[in-house]
Amino acid sequence: MEFNEVGKIAQTHGLKGELKILSDSDFIEERFKEGNTLYIKEKDSYKEIVVKTHRSMHGYELVSFVGYDKIDDTLSLLGKTIYGERDKKLLKNNGHFYTEYIGLNVRQFNKIVGKVKEIVYLPHCDYLVVVNEKGLEKLVPIREEFIECVLDDEKEIVIVDMEGLLYD
């Protein structure tokens, strides 16, 4: 089973076991649906936790989990990362999870111009960090206007031919 990061537990909220989660998931409603199973990584394994309640407030997801009914029960979870099962059914039109982009070659003007190093999540848009052979890093917005396609067989992302977007 493969997992995707869903969010990070930031702090407690109230006395009844509710937690503030900073989530970068595109599937908030699906991931935090009541009764859904999420996971917390502990050493080499993943511990299951089941969503009891969920609501959104001020940029956070307020979530409580089955078996964590008081603030004292939740203190061991603070700072932990929450994971969900990688489920391709959540994606539209043969889409990809962002984590699948890391390590792919980037093609522009019919030549390989770099490799995706990481993904940067910013409030207004998410970006690919593309590194060329000289070690220079450039950001490419993860938007249809900039990414033509992802070639799974070739392990490449094709970027729009636009002067100055990447490297000269």
C-alpha cells in the first residue's frame, strides 16, 4: 500500500480531543470524511487512526479521531504528519499526485532542461522546483498554462515552449 501526505498536526483545539491540522491535500472532504481511515507513521510502520469529526476553520482542518477523546489523549500526536492511502480514483482525467513529479525529467523546446527536485506549496499556487545540470533552480507553476503533459513511459514532464520560463 502506498501513502500520500495529507497534512501535519499543528496543535490541539479545545479540551475534547480536537486537533488543528494544516493540510495540503487537494481532497479535504474525501480525506477527512467521518469514518475515513488515515495513518500516522511510527518508525517503519503506519498506525491507523479513524476520523470521528471534521470541520474547517481559519485555514485549518479541525479533526477529532476515534479513541482520542480528551486533550491529554492527543498530545502524543502533536507535530506528526498524517497520511492517506494513495487512491487514483480521487484524480481527474488521468491526473497525477504531485509527489509523482519528483525525479522526473523536464522537457522544453524538445530537449531535457532539468529534473524536478521538489514541490513548493505556496498559498496562491504550487510550483515544481526544476534543477538544471549546473545546479540552478527555477520554479514552474503547476498549472495547465505551463505544463503541457506528463509522459509516464518516458518519465518526463513537458513544459510549454515559452522563452524565459526556464533556462536560456
